[in-house]
Amino acid sequence: MSYYPTKPKALKTNAMPKPARVARSTSLPKPGALGRPKSMKKSMSISRRGSAPSKLSGNNNTNWQSASAAELPAFYPLSDSHTVVRDADATVGEVASRICECLRLRSISAKFSTYSAKCKTLDRCEFEITMFQDKANGDAIVVEVHHMRGDAAAYRTHSDAILNAAEGLDFFRETRDLTASILDTAKPSGYDSDTMFEVLENTCELIQKDRIDASLIGMETLCILTKAERVGLKCASITSRAVLLGEVEQAEVDAQHPPTLSLADANSDSDMDADEDDDIDELGMKSVVLSLVRDRRLQPGDEDASSNDPAFAWHIGQMRLLALNVLENALNIMVKRSKNLQKRIVKKMMENEMIETMVRDLSEVEENTHEAYLSVRVLSLLSSMSEAGQESLMNAGAIAALERALVYGQRYHSLLAQVSAELLNTIRNDSLFHP
């Protein structure tokens, strides 16, 4: 028997193997190959093509009339979001036509120049499309999409569709829309009344801060708080009433009408108790939304969007787009409430010249396409609430503005064309518009 300890056995580990050394190439890569590693090209192209390739045309879309491709500079670092069109039959004009048709179908507004197009989406994503001609690669056309602002996931969805369209392949036509309609059945809210009031106060404080990021977060939060499918019917109702009428419903009223009841049954009698002549704004939300939509400023004494500062003008533009979204969400909640409440809402909108403002947005559809689209949706809801709203819509010259928006939307923005045609058909066929 040995008294010396035995040598312990080596333990097995799951250590990663050492990476193999990659030999360095002595030759320089071609300029067009610098944008994406060779090993990623195949996998990325497969991931953005959800179906079998099928050739598509641009339907002779001439929105990008002065399209041209600049020569690709030597060693230019292309971004990952690019593609090389090697089809001999595809000219620069044909590729531009495919891209424009994709932008129209996905309702993406664009400002076109000779070599590039600056784009904005409904979900507030901004990017730039540029076309190059690669002399070192047989005069192939290179299409690059460069992310500027907005959500990265939304950008990836849009850029994949655009690159597929540039190659003549099928692409996803669905686009994320800030103005999705409320669900028929809303999930129960997790907020009680006291917590909800505190949330609204904090949101209003964020919106009124002088920091761009804080005010944008506050307005985005207000968008969420006016959606029944996100926070529940009770919370969305409280927020919508605070936005449209400046009133915050009492907790005991909400307790009598839980969110499991339908919107038509809830709060039918309490709407008649309020004094219509009072200009109430308990939390300041109504004044902020009205000021952004009507005056393009946060508060009556602030600078408007015509400021010489581009960053401030961009900020006000983003806030106004969100304010129109909040307005539509709130009206979607209130359109199924009592008729008396709907009449009060329309009367307040008329007193604050909101209908005239949104009709003016349609007249300036070339400058603010997405705002015009949201304005049409808000006008449709207001016209369905009362006859006074319909009369005000006609007096503001809505027919001529809607016809202009329809023509523009048919060429550049499919969703704008759709909602404009629907409201025009309602005006022409509804007997209430023709007493």
C-alpha cells in the first residue's frame, strides 16, 4: 500500500477551440466589395427575401425623374444595407422606378435629388437612398440605404424591402403604422385611478420639459396611453378625455363602469353634467396637443416650426406628428361614447379652429405628407361625430383639399390615397352632407 497521493486526472472542459489563423491576402479587394464581408452576403440576402424570387417592374413610376448614378469612389465603405444590381437589362431609370414604386406602396415620403432620395416613414424612421455605378464591376448599379434617424428594427424592415425592389424581387408591402385602429376587445388595465392620475401628471411634465429627448418620450407615452389595446379601456378613456376636453374622469365614475363594459354603455349620463362653456384643462395636455397641431409650437408663447434652427424645426415636426396621432387615438376611443359627449368634442374642435387647420394640411400635402394623412383620418372621425362637424368640414373647403391629397397620394403615398378616397366618397354619398 502506497502512502503517496495519486496524480489527479485531468478534468474535461468545454473550452472553445482556438480560432484558426486566417492568411492575409496580399491583393486589395475590389472597391465594390468593401461594404459587406463575403461570408455575410449570401446569408443577408436570404434573410431579407422571404419568398422565392420573382421579377417585378417599377410600373413606369417616374417620381424620381432626374435619377442618375454617381461613380462609386475607390475604397468607398458601403454600409451593410446595400445591393448590387447586375442585370444587364436594368438601367438606372428602371432601378429608380422600382424603388419609387416600393416607396409609394409602403407610403414612404421622399425628397428626390439627382443621386439620392431622403425618405421619412410613418413610424418616424429617416434614411437616405443613394445609387452608384461600379466601373470595376462591369458598370453594375449599387443601391445603398443609409440609416439617419429612427428605430433600427423599423429601418431594417424598410431597407430590406427597398433593396429587394431595386433588384426586381418581391418585397413586403406591409408597413408599421402609428395609427392602427383599436381592438374590439381590450385587455384589462393594470392601473388603478390614483396611479393613472400620477402617470398622466408625469407624462405632462415630460412633454413640457425643454429637452428634446424628454419631450419626445412624453409624447410617445401619451400615444400609448390613448390606445386601449396597450393600457386597457379605462385608462385610455381617462387619457382621451383629458386630451380632448381637459377633464380627468373621477375614480368613482370609472368604478361604476369597469372596462369590461362596452364603450356605448359606459359614461352615458355623466357627460351631460359638465358645463360646456368652461374651458377646462386640468393637466395641461389639451393645450399642448392643440398648440402643436394648430400653431406648430409647444406652448402659445414658444417659437414655432419656422425657426431658423433645423434641429428645433425637426423636433417640432416630430412632436406635431405624434400630437396628430394622439388626437386620432383619443377620437377613436370617444367615437363610441354618448352622442352628447361627441357633440361637445366637435364643438371644442371647432372653437379652436382645428378643422380648418387640418384642411390646410391637405392643401400643403407636398410638404408634410404624413401629417396630411393623419389629418384626413382625424377629419373622418370628427365628421362622423356630429352634423356640426360635417358642416364645418364643408365650409373649410375640404372637397378641393381632399381631391388634391387624393391625386398626390395616388402618385406618392398609397395610404393617403386610400383614406382620402374614403372620405370623399362619404361626403359625396352621405345625405347628411347634402341637406
